[in-house]
Amino acid sequence: MVWIDFIPVTLTAIAALVDLRTREIPDWIWVVILALVPLKAWWLWPDVALWQIPVGALAALLISGLVAWGDRFGGGDVKLFAALGAWFGITAVFPLALWCAIAGLPLAVVAAARGQTDYAYGPAILIGVAVHWMAPDLLGRIGGWA
């Protein structure tokens, strides 16, 4: 668990709370995450290839854009997930997407039971980010790769 990753986890928690109340994720949250990516890259990732940051952002943008196209993500969710892709890098994008999808399933079931056609996805993104932060190798351990 890298201590600086507490920053996007905390900002994603704020996004989830705001999303639950207003159904919007403020732009300043993803902007702050993106603005701090160079600091993390310079300070904590000196041995990581810098191409992993924009490729992570692009992959996360593509994945979340596809989900948004299916009318499940809003624009704030897409921008937040893309910023998280930049923060954690390309190697984390697919595990993050998986954890977010798993966390979103109960939300979808509750929304369907209430007759809602959409719901705030910020909490699922928060759970996905928190799982990845606390156990970045969990998917590998489950699959027997780690």
C-alpha cells in the first residue's frame, strides 16, 4: 500500500459522496488527481516508464467511454476513471475496471429493485479504487498468478 495513493482514494470518496447527493462528480476532483500525477511519477515512480501514464489514462478513458456509451456512466465517471488510469498506470486499469464492475453489480441490483433506470456509480468506483489500493495484487493472487 503506497501512502500517496491515499490522495486519489480520498478524492474518489469525496466524488462518491457528491455523486450520491447530486448525481454529479465535480470536475475539480479529476483535475487535482491529474495535476498530481507528475509529482507521483517524478517522486515515486522514477523507475517506471513514463509512457504508462498516458496509456493508462487512454485505456481507462476508452473503457469508461464504452460503459458511458451503454448509458451506465456519466461524464464525471468517465473523467474520474481516466484520471485514475493516469494515476495508477496502465497495469492497474483492467483490475480497477474489474473491481469497479464487481462493486457496481449490487448497486445495479438495488437500483433495479427500486425501479431506477440509472444510479450513482461513484461509490462503485470508490470501492474499486480502495480494493486496488489495499491489495493491488489481489487479482493475481485469486487467479494464481502472484
